[in-house]
Amino acid sequence: MSNNIRCLESEDAVTTIGQKVKLANYKNNSYLFAVVKKGWQKFVMWLLDDNKEIQVWQKSDRHGNIYWKAYDPVTGKSFSSGSEADISMWIEQRYRN
């Protein structure tokens, strides 16, 4: 006589695994959608933007530190610094050149 012992996963475990797979796929699709959307928005703004002035904006990193970014659409160059004075000097140099 042989003992055939078979272990079967419970339906709850299978359901949980299926839910995790669905969630992972959803997160991947959401991330991909967000990346494509942001790229598309930048492309459209680039097409519609006839303004060639230097753009300056304030950002913060993941630690909450605030810094400044500047971008010159004519040259394609950008600059970032934690100091407004540095950004101002960079802009002045752009206009001199």
C-alpha cells in the first residue's frame, strides 16, 4: 500500500497570489502610463512653446530641501542651485553671451 500525500494550496492562498499579480501589473501599467503621459505633455508643450525666454522654477528634493532650476530653451542648457544668487548670475551670463 502506498501513501500518496498531496499538498494543495487553499483557494485563499491562490486568490491572494492572483491579487498580488494583478496589483503588480496595475502598478507597472500605472507607472508606464504616467511616464508616457508626462513625455507626451512635454512634447506638446515643446511644440506649442514659441516663448524662448529662460525659465526658472523652484523645486524640492525628497528630503524637503528647496533648490532652484533654470533652463534656457534657446541653447538647451540648464542650471540648478540652492541659491537664488547663483541662478541670477547664470541668467546674466546667458544674456551677456
